[in-house]
Amino acid sequence: MSRMLFVAALGLVGSLWAQGTWAQTRPLQMIVNFPAGAGTDINARALAESMRQPIGRVFVIVNRAGASGTIGVAALANAAPDGNTVGYVTTIPITLQPHLIKDVNYAPGDFAPMCRITNNPTTLVVSPQWNFEQVSQIVERARREPGKLSIGVPGVHSGPHIAVIEFLLAAKIDIVAVPYAADNAAFPLLKSGDLALAVVQPQSAKIAGFRVLAVSSRERLAQLPNVPTFTELGYPVVQTISAGVIGPKGLAADFVRAMESTCRTAHDGAAFQELLGKAGTPTSFAGSGEFTAQIGSEYQSMKALAQRLNLKP
């Protein structure tokens, strides 16, 4: 987006907020369902900074991590729809966890999706203390010594964990999954060799400098052109994780429209694209209607996936 167009867009978005009927002076709380320093948190803070000027309100990031992202999502579902609380959250806790966790008492209809910002695959990375250069070497070692290798996953039955389960089933191998709170929590264990492998977001792999052996996208990533997909290697694993701005149901329609427009302007801005580009994070914008439809469809497909993989609560 050219600077002239960007300035014009800021003016249009600003007018939407000026005409709104909701409170505009209080800080706007943004719930993030992963810890500070995690990839989702980094993206949320970058987006909030880019949205601050047109909204004219200060964002307060509130990290509500735990239980594979469901704690933060539950807090968002229970928030008052008064325009003072939104979330930057991943969709898997909304679309998969309700089928697996008995205590989860929300559903897609309890939210007001406003914009999707990212739709990223997971990457398989290897500890520098282990000499795996290819996935085939991991498979060979796991078949020779079942249950001896370990792989870090960001939460039980999280999106990346599901990708690992699919990979292990397709390869017919046994590797022990070790849950951790977020990507950055796995870094020390990978560096020491206590974890042989982990699945992390692409930007986490880039930041930490770990060797990437495979990605769970349908096609190779532009930022990792030499890394094959799981499918290329003979394992039909395609798993992506969407994240974006979502609010509790019942929000005023004009608030949702203003947030969607502000999201789009911030997403398209050079500053935000540069921030995420440096981190190796590709963006994938979708507006409120498209994002809402995606979550509804994903909820059904995840139910079928849980049944196919025989995942239990």
C-alpha cells in the first residue's frame, strides 16, 4: 500500500471510530491465549501497535495462557460485549478443543470474529545436539528404538500436536510427545538436547535458529524454500493454525465493522508487514464474514478429525 493510500485509509478508519457509540476512552484490553514472547503474542503486540493510532485508544495486552490455549479463549467468551475487550487468539481452541475437553463450555457461536491475520503451518525442528539432517533419519531411528525419541508440542491436542499425531501414524513410529506452554519454552530443552525434536511456528524456528526438516503446509513456504512439506516426504500431514482478532458475541455491529476495517488497514501497512516479515511470519488477511465462515467450517472438520484419529477427552 502506498503512503498516500495508507494515510487515506487511516482517515477513513478514524472516522468510523469517531462515529461509534461505544466507550472510547478506556484502554482496550486484548486477550492473548499464549504466554508473553510466544509467536502469537509477538504478532498480537505488533498488530495492536499498528491499530493504536486509528483507534485512538491504548491497547493493554493480557496474556491468559494454558490448557492448549483454552483458558484465554474462555476468558474472551465470558467478557462483556461492551467494546472494551477483544482477543488476539488462535482458532484451534475454538474449533478442536470443545470436542476433546469436557470442561470447555463455549462454541463458535459464542464469538464475534473480526479479522484473521495469520494462517501458518507448523515446522518440525531438530535439536543441535542431535545429528538428524532428514526426516527419514528420524523415522529410521524411531523404528529402531521405539519410544526413545522425544518431540515437544505446544499443548496437548493443540494444532501442532495433531500434526505430530498424524505424522507418527503415517510413519508408523513411536515418539514421545512432551507438552510445553509455548514455542519459547521449548528452546532451552532443544538447545540442551533434552528434546530431540519440536514443532514450532515458522517465525519461532527462524528466531531461535533451529534446523527445520519439514513444514505442515500444502506447499513449501517462501521463507523456507529448501524445506520440504510432510506431504512431499510421503506423510499426508497438512495442518495450519489461524489467528486473529475475535470478540465476545453480542458486540455492536458498528464496533465489529470498525475493528475489521482497522485490522485491514493495520495489516496492509508497511510497518506491520515489515515487523512480521523480519520475523518470518507470512500474513493471511480475512475479514469478519470470511473468518466467521472459516471457524464454523473448521469446527466441523476438526470434529471429524478427532473421530478419525480416535482422540479422547
